[in-house]
Amino acid sequence: DIQMTQSPSSLSASVGDRVTITCRASQSISAYLNWYQQKPGKAPKLLIYDASSLQSGVPSRFSGSGSGTDFTLTISSLQPEDFATYYCQQSYRTPRTFGQGTKVEIK
Amino acid sequence: QVQLQESGPGLVKPSQTLSLTCTVSGGSINSGDYYWSWIRQHPGKGLEWIGYIYYTGSSYYNPSLKSRVTISEDTSKNQFSLKLSSVTAADTAVYYCARDQRGGLGWFDPWGQGTLVTVSS
């Protein structure tokens, strides 16, 4: 299975901060990388698919980049509703696998 | 817009079979445009894809669970179901159903709200 490793596992940030989360794949996955946001007690919500395509309805402050093994999710200006856990997921090879998550907390 | 809703027992005894159903509204699982997946999340942990089904009845499972998993569909009710046999405490998790993009090798969107299943005697 392709292993997905996110860093950091958690971070503290303030409203208005620029936040970057990294996801690394154990082998090249081209651009088959997706990002989700999960709030406590809720299901994950798709933010970005194919590394950099913004899902409809998702604010433009979210962006994704990368290819091969290294990917980033950037929140350009953190808003109060963005405090959540973020997961990456590879869709290059079955079984699809997820990163362990990055929890974004209020500083 | 498409919505998914999981249903089933919240408590299952060890060695028994976990059974859940996902009801899809706002779209047909029979359309052939999407696959339909089950995903689980152990308490406080990450996400694990369990398997998917296509409207033709074809299915594919995560090899880690393949020997114990069956996913089926009832197109007349616009539902698909998960059965996981011989459960142990390690199968305690929140179980989600989700629409599966790109021929079953894509992203998941949308998701159901999830249902917690506890395995305990």
C-alpha cells in the first residue's frame, strides 16, 4: 500500500495566518492527491482534488500544489471556521490510502 | 444534490456480523456515473477505505479486509450495504458511506454523516 505521511501532526495558528500543511507519498502518485477537512463529529469534506483543483463551493483561500511525492495544502488567510483536521488521500493506486491528519488549532 | 445516510445497529457483539445500509437521495446509484464506497475511522484515528460497489454489482475491497467484507446493492431502494463478518473490538469505528469518483479510483464526495459502531459483548 502507498503510505501517506502528513506534517505537522498539529499546529497552532491565529486568524489571518497563512497555513501550510504537507503530505508526502511513499512513492510517486503523479497528481492523484486529494485533500479533506473534518470538523469534530462531522464527516470529511472534500476541499481539493487532483492536487490543485478546488472543489465547487470551497473558498478560494484554500489551494493545493505538488506532484510526484510531495504536496501542500495552503490556507492563505486562516478563518475561524477553518479550525479542523485536514487529511490527504492518494487516488493513484488501490487501495486508496489517507494521511494520518493534521489538526489546526487556535493559538 | 446527492445526500447519503448510514443506518444500522450501533452495537455488535464480538464474532458477529456488522451490517450497515447507506440510503442515497437526490441521485440514483443506478446511473452508472459513480461508484459507491464505505470508509471507516477508528476513534481518534485516521481513515481507512473498505471497498466499493458499482451499479452492475461489481465490487472491490481493501485487501486488508477482503476476507470479511461484502458490499451489496439494492437499486430498487437506492441503497447499498456493508457486511463485515467476525468482528472484534478492532472494528469499532465510525463507518461512512460516500460517493466515489473517477471509476472507483478517485476522491470521495459527498459523504454520509457517519455512524458509530461499537463491538462489545
